[in-house]
Amino acid sequence: MASERRQAPRIEILTELQGHTITLDEPVTVREVSDGGLTLETRYRLQPESRHEFRLRQDDQHVVVAGRVVHWRGELVQGEIRYISGIQLEALSDVARDLLTGMAAAPQPARRR
């Protein structure tokens, strides 16, 4: 069995957390958050070892984080290819960490029908 490489526990995303790459100006969806990284879903492949800045938003809150791509894989989602990338965050301030954690753990509001 492979040893666990992750250094920080993942935070379950309880609501949809959207954003975009500032460097490419392309949309991203955050699947998972940890103290040291993100798992992102995109419609485009992020090059391994490339560095990007991401603006993540939820309601009226946003945070900008920077990180480098450490791995990626392709998945078929509803007949379309999606790229899942692991991002190692760089120099995350306490304020940015708190905002990111709060955004990831925020419950999703009930939807009206």
C-alpha cells in the first residue's frame, strides 16, 4: 500500500467554490481544499510544475492564492474531458488561509423551487 504523501488533511467542500486562473483567465472549480493545497477541476490541462495565481470566490468573498501544479489526471464527466489538478499552495497568509477554509466549509444555502 502506498504511503500517504499529503501533509495536511483535506477540507470537505460543502458548497460550490468557483474561481479562475489569473494567469490564464480561465474558470476553475475547487473540488478539495487542504492547508497546503487545492484540487481543481478545469476544462483545460495545467502543465505540471507551472505556477499560477487563482482568484476563488463565493458570494461576496474572494481570495487570491498562488501555487504550482504537482499532478494532474483526466476524467470523463458527462461525455466531456475534465482535468483534475493538484495545486501546492505557496506562502499562504493567515488571512488567506482563514478565508479559504471558511469558504470551503460554508454550508450551501437552500435553493428555492
